[in-house]
Amino acid sequence: MGSIMNITLTLTLAYLVVMLGFSFYYSRRNVGTKDYFIAKGDLGVVMVTSLIFAEIIAGAVTVGAATTGFTTGLSSVWVNWGCMVGIVLFLLISANFFRAMNRIKGAMTIPICYEYLFSRRCRLVMLFVTVLSYLILFSTQPVAVASIFSGILGVDKTVVIWVCGIIFVLMAIFSGLKGIAVMNIINSLLLYIGMTMVAFQSVKQAGGLGVIHATLPSTYFDVFQPDFATAFGGGIATAFATIAGSSYANAAFAAKSRKVNYISQGLAGLLLIPFSFLAPLVGMAGKVLMPDSAAGGILYTMANSISPFLGALACMAVLAACFSTGPSFLFLGITNLTRDLYREFIRPDATEKQELRWHKTMTAIAGIAFVYFGSTNSSLLTQILGAFQIRSVVGITLAFGILWPKMTEKSAFWSMLLGGIVATFWFFAGNPFGVAPFWPAALVTVVIVFAASITSKEAFSPGYLRYKEIMKEADVLEAESGH
């Protein structure tokens, strides 16, 4: 234990020094809101790819996927599979719209895009859904770190959660989007290499895939656990949530060109294919070799049983996953709150300095509040899937708004509001009747969309005509700039 503790502490301290160093360095380079929120729209393929990939692979997903691999098997792959499908849908449906809104209208958040396509009240609903979902996602990250490091360090889990949460808050305050993107290059490499080595050695130690398959019940290899509706619902909700995801939209805002955005998001999706199996395989190998272990810490327990170095590497992979996503989720959530509430309604005449000050203050307040929220909840994957299922409603509405000419503002507002309320209630009520929030929320959303829009006498709604107009303007601008 002393060896693994010394190795882990040394690597962790070195890692934290580097990450905090990057944060404070970029705090001096973010001279305005465009620098701070979208990195001047000048990120290349490597930065955008690492920004997307590292934000998808949250530390909570990595730890939760290993835990689920230990308890039920491969079903946790649906979180990543949903993101892969979602990237395809995002690129086909909404990526160019968000980029056009940034280039033509100066948009830096998704809610303002909803106002342009639908109405101001839709912007407010979208603001609520976006902020809530990202803060829920943020709340899971300190817990994921604590699930590994509290046992190693012999420190109470709550203490680790709060220390980690405060560091995340500081990084979110100082880094800005470009700082996060640069740090995520390091995080992505550390995460991918570390988890690949841990998974390979874990499967080897268990005797190979054949032994694992022969030892574990057949249900462990059924991706539709605990049932088809729950597993598939989580995946499809994640996909629709991606259509309206701030992480993906910010990448579209910040990329140098359409081509860079398409290549980068496509690469991130391809990287997910092998990665989605790594953590579950570690958990399944752990179930074969040490079936009485605690499920929540199996990622570290399995790696450390092979060697202290591998145990330390597993810890660093989780740390990289959490630090690539925790500050980013908090930053994105408060960016929406700043641009779409403070700047629009509270203080429209605010200077850039005042806007940035308010953003940093709210980051600290919301960060502390949701660190506490995360510390009181136990299931990491449940929280993550819940956040995605709440956000999936607005993704469905956006897809209709872009693809269906008769989509009206009225149908958009009521589908988002009532669908979002149903999803939120269902999530916090603990999935009544064992039904995932996506199904009742999606049903309400689709029914309202059709009921409110089908009676419209207009062949093309005003929002759809505005959408076609801005896309034409963006095509001309992109052609002139050579992108």
C-alpha cells in the first residue's frame, strides 16, 4: 500500500501542478469574452478533437462503467454508444446551424440559437435545461475522484470530494475554453493510454476473454441490461441530448472552419468505439478474479492487484477523465447562465469586465452548491444518464425545428417546457415503474409538437424561414473565407 500511495501521490501532485499552471497561465491571456468563452473561434483539429473526446469520457463514466461491468457486464457501453450516435446526428442536423449563428449573429451559447429559431421564451426554457444538465454532470466528477482516491489515501470520501470540487471550481474560473482545450490534449492521451494498458493487463490476468466469457453469466455479455427499454432508452436519450449539447456547440463555435469541426468531431466519435469497452472489461475481469470486492472501487482494485504501477496508472486515468470534464461542465453551464440570463435580462449594458466577473462569481457559487449535491448521491451512471435524458427533450425539439418546415414557436415552447418537466420529475422521482425518463418525456414532446404544429396553415413557419436564411448567409461567408 505504501508503494502505490507514494507513486500515486507523486504523480497526482505533479499532475495538479501542471493543470493549475495551465489554468493560471490562460487566465492572463483571456482578455475578453470572445477569448474566454469560445477561444476566438480559432481552434484546430487537435484541440477540438481533444476537447470533445475528453469531455465525453467523464471520470464518472469511466468509474461507473467499470462498476457496472463488475455488477452487470457490458450494458454501460450505451453511454458512449449514445454519444457516438449523437455526434453523427449533431453533424447532420445542428452543427452548421450553431456555427452559422456564431459567424452571422455572434452567438456563443445554444439558448440564443433557440431564440432565433423559435422565440425568447424557448430560449429561457433551453437555458434552464442546459444549466441544470451540465451542473448535474459536474456534480458527478468529484465523487468519481473520491471513489478511487479516498481509499488509497485513507481520507474520508467527503473530504476528497470537497477538495477536488474546489480545485475544479478554480480551474473553471481561470482557464477559459482554450485553456480547457489545451489541458484536454494531455488528459486525452493520459486517459486513453492508461485505460488501454489497465484493460489489457486485467483481461490477461483473468485468463483472457475466453475465460471471462466461460466464467461469468451470459447476462454479462448482454448489452440490454437490466432490460431493452432502459438500456436503449439511455443510449437514444444521450444521442438526442448531443444534438443540443453545449460541448459540441462550443466546438462548432470555436473551430477554425466547418471542415475542422467535422473532422474533429468525427475523430472523437471514432476514438469512442474501442474506448467504450475498456472500463467494462476491467470490471468484468475483476468479477472473475475478486468477486467479493467493492464494486465502486473495482477499477483501482483490479489494476493494483496486478502491480502498484498499474494501480497508479488507473488512478491517473480516472483523474485525467475527471479533470477533463469537471471544470468544463461547470464552465459551460455558467457560460449559458452568464450570456443568456445576466447579459440578456439582468444587466444588458454590462461591460465585458463586469460580465466576466459575474461569470466567475456564479461559477464559485454554483460549483460549491453542486459539489454538495453530488456528495449526497450514489449512482454515477444514473446521474449522468438522468442529465442526458433531461436534455434529450430539447434535442428532439431542435431536430424538428430544423427538419420540419411546419414546426411552430408554440409547439416548440410547450414541447420543451412540458417534456422537460416530465423528464426532470421522472429523474428526481427515481424512475417510477422502472421506466427511464426518456420514454415519457419523448412521448410528451413528440405529441405536443405534432398537436400544436399540424393545424398550422402555413407551409413554412417563420422560424424555419429564418433558419434557411441564415444558412444561406453562412454558406456565402464560409465560401468567401475559403472554409
